[in-house]
Amino acid sequence: MKENRHYVIDFDSTFTQVEALDVLGEISLKSHPEKDQKLHRLTELTDLAMAGKIGFRESLEKRLEILEADMNMIPQVIEDLKSKVSVSFVRNEAFFQENKDHIYIISNGFKEIIVPIVKELGVREENVYANTFTSENGHITGFDRDNVLSSSNGKVALLKQMDLQGDVYVIGDGYNDYEIKAAGLANKFYAFTENVQRGEVLEKADHVTPSLDEFLYLHKMNKAISYPKNRIKVLLLENVHADAVAIMKEEGYNVETVSGALDEQELAEKIKDVSILGIRSKTNLTEKVLENANRLIAVGAFCIGTNQIDLEACLKKGVAVFNAPYSNTRSVVELAIGEIILLMRNLPDRIAEMHRGEWNKSAKGSYETRGKKLGIVGYGNIGSQLSVVAEAIGFDVYYYDLVERLALGNATKCNSLKELFEKVDIVTLHVDGRKENTNMIGDKQFGWMKEGSVFLNLARGQVVDVDALRKHIESKRIIGAGVDVFPKEPKTNQEEFESALRGLPNLILTPHIGGSTEEAQENIGNFVPGKIINYINTGSTTNSVNFPNLQLPILENAHRLIHIHHNKPGIIAHINRILAANDINIVGQYLKTNETIGYVITDIDKAYDEVVIKELKGIQGTIRFRVLY
């Protein structure tokens, strides 16, 4: 706490996420036939006043006329606003407690509403300056016109009266907050944009602060977190679901979206100042790209597969990678079942014929699925769920997997790929994209299949030799196929799709949409950001595909030191020696390693000196170090 510093903070859209009179309007106009129009006008008048385009008193008079409100509505407004205090203010309650003698809420709003809300964070009632209502028989008639804050430039006049000695910093979202600085009554004006952004105000600000964290960080007063979250830049590519964008923004991150994929050179340039990268299947995160990613903390694969990411290079860089291993499982399973039924009935050709005006009513080459033998290659999350659904509709299910998997239902395990291919009527692939799986299905494997088989690849494009698949479709060994993934895919929807498989009979070609349902993308859009945010906020690596998995308790009244290092003996002893030498007690310590790195989390119960951090960062073999409060 700095004794000679004073903090002047606005209330509406700064301390709270919304304007108090807007909330009062929602209540007072609830049953009014012109509610929407009146609320829109209310917002317009607020924005005009905050931008300095009309006089404040004029704006206030017109807004109160629109509201037609009663004093008995004020308690409900207060209750509603208590849940709408700005997130970064709630997070930094310690700032208000420690500086309560020097924090002033100066607002053109109303004291009857403001005091009960700001007191909960520790602001003194006598440090709240605002207007007051006038009323008659309980009906709000106006405001106290003798109050200096009811007039234009009222905040400036009030600050002159207060005559604060020392440094004065103003935090607000309105033009009238800037006027305090313009009048020479404050050292700096900070435009607060966590809730609203007003262009005219941003232009006048000494600094734009997207959250209270940013302000506290600049003044070396941050208590709740180790960094201002708006300084974490997030880059989301390939039309990641809007829920993911909203979650990241709500967390306070600086989010940029790109609709398509980026090539290696483009991404290498773009990633330089990125802390979190979100991609889908078309963007390749290579070692070359990672050489430029000096601020990268985490990567989110908004899909199941991670073969497009150099996981080892990320690990060596100290970058945790998270994916969504379950979120689109059902979508892929349903597509597989649907395509098998279509192909067994030869429907792709019948549908195309009808569009050409041809009527070909025939049962030839059209089969039921009941009793047919379905072979699943890869019995992981998707393969095993497909097994259950397929058996329920009458398939005899067989599977093959390199890993020992428990058979579900009546599924039968095959001991080799050859055994599976020779036994079944339909083969469907659900394997990952590791290098060893490249062209695992080629001419020899297709030759094992029965004449008249059906084949699906909804897994990875490089797993199948498409020229060999074409050959066996043309020879009629395969009478129907569904392919959703390809060795080479367009980066955007504007590029032409080129493939040797185009134009073949009874062949369903789809543009890598196995998991592209609204439900799946929404699930992924919620799952992956949650894992990344949890990692950044707590250090927990649960579900990371490359880091040692650690599930950590919630951090309370302690500092958390996160140390990522090359897996070599003696490092944890070195960490503990440094802490002991500085008389720092360890509250809890958690360690997990893999072949490449060690991941140590140490919770300590007291403040530390910057020398300690320097020594911990200087341990030989350190990859990355960060501190959480």
C-alpha cells in the first residue's frame, strides 16, 4: 500500500459489469408494452453522456423519466448488481481491503444503490460520492439538484473540493472520468474496458486497462494472480467453436481468431507473441514453428487427434498440449453407422441416378446390415463405442488393436489385421495418426478382404494408400466405401479438393466432418479451454497428452511455484535447498516425470524475494518456471 496514492474508481460499467439504471429499467419496465424500445433509448442516453456528447444532467433527467421507477425496487437492483460486480474486482478483494482509506468511488449514479455493493469489498461508505434520489410517496421523482455530481463536469468539481494530496489515479469507462485527468486533478486516467469500450474514451486514456489485474500489475500491486490475464494472447485457428472464444475472453485473455489454417511460415510468424494456441486438424505445429514460440504456454487441439502437433518438441519447450479425446466420439460413431447402411444399400449411386432423372428400382446389390460381420480396426474411444451401437442394431462385431482392450458386449477380438480382414464383410478404421500407421492399409491389406466388401476410413488420411483403394474399388473387391479423411486436404473451404477417389461408384466422400456436428463442436469448445485455463491457473495437467499428468488441490493462502525441467537427477533436491536457504517453508510438493521432463509443483506459505525466483530459474536443466498466487 502506498500512503500517498489515491484511487478514484467509477461505479457503473467499471465496478459493476452493467449500468445500475439499466438494471432498474429491467425491473420497472418489466410489464411495459414498449419495454424494449425504452431500454434501448436508456442505453443510448447513457452512451451519449459517457462519450461526452450530451450534458450529464440532461441525460440523467431523460433516463429517470423513462424508468418510471419506485424506491421499493432499489433492494432488487442491489441484489442483482451484487452478482454483476466486475470479475477482476472480485478477484482482487485484497486490493480494496488493504487500500480502503485511499479508494474513492466517485459516480454519477446513486448512492442508495452503490454503497451496499461496494461495502462488500471493503470500500468505506464515507468514501462513496454519488447522487441521491428524490421521491414522493415512494415514487422516484428525480435527483438532488444541489449535489455537484448531478451536473456536467461534476466529478471535476468534486475532486477540486476534495483536494487530495499525493498521486491520484482514475479508473473508469466514461468521458467524465477522463475529465478529471484533463483538469489536472489526476496523474493518470486508466480506461477500464473489461465491460464496455468507448472509442472516444480510449483515445484520451493514458493507459487502456482491460481488467483491474492490469492496473495492479503496472503498479506492482497484483495479489490475486501472477499476471494480468489480458497479456495472455490466445490465437484460435480453423473456426474453433464460438463457445471456446467466449470462454477465453471471459477469462480475460486477449483472443484473436483466424477462420482457416495457417501454413508453417505463416504460423511461425504469427506465433511469436502467442501464449495459447488453439488448432484443429489442418494446422501443423512443427518444431520449426515452435522455435519462434517463446511465449507459448499451452496448445489446445480442438479435436481428438494430435498427430498434427510435434508433441516431443512441445515437451522440450515446456508447452503442455491438451485435446478432446471424448467430445466428438458419438458424432463419428453415428456417421460410421449411417455410411455403412447407405453403402450396403448402394444408396450413393441410387441417389445420384435420381438427380439425373433415372429411375432404377432394383434390389440387386442391396443388403441389410443385420447379421453382417463388422470389423473395427482400433478399439479405442470411438471404436469401442461403435462396437456397442453396431451390435445393438444386429452386427456381429470383430475388432483388432495393438493394445490389449477389453471386449464390450459380444465383440470378438482378432489376433491380427489379416485375420480380421479375411473374416468380416465391412472394415472401418479408427486408429490414430502416428507415423507408424502411415499407409498401414495398402494393396496387400485390401487383398485380404473378401470380394464384395465395404470399407470406411474416418480416422486419418495418411493411414490408407488411396491409389490402392481406388484399384480395389475398380476391381469390385470393394463394392462400397466411405472416406472422410485424406492424405492431402484443402486448408480452407475455398480451395479445390483433389483426390484419386473422385468419381468412383458407391463411394461417399466427405470433407473431414466425422466430428463436425453442432453438439460435438460445442462439447470440444467447452472442454479444451477448461483444461487449458485450469493448467494456467493451477498448474494441473490432467488430460495433457504430452505432460506428466498431475491433478492438484486448489491453491489457498500460498504461492505455487511451477518448475519444468529436463528429467535429470537432483533437481528437486536443488529446489528444496534454495527454499531452505531462504527460510521458506514448503506447504505441499508434487512431482511427476516422464522420459523427457520433470514437473515439480511446490506450494510455499510466505512471500519470497526476487532473488529466490532468480535462483530457481537458474537451476541447470530448467525449461520453464512460473509463479501462481
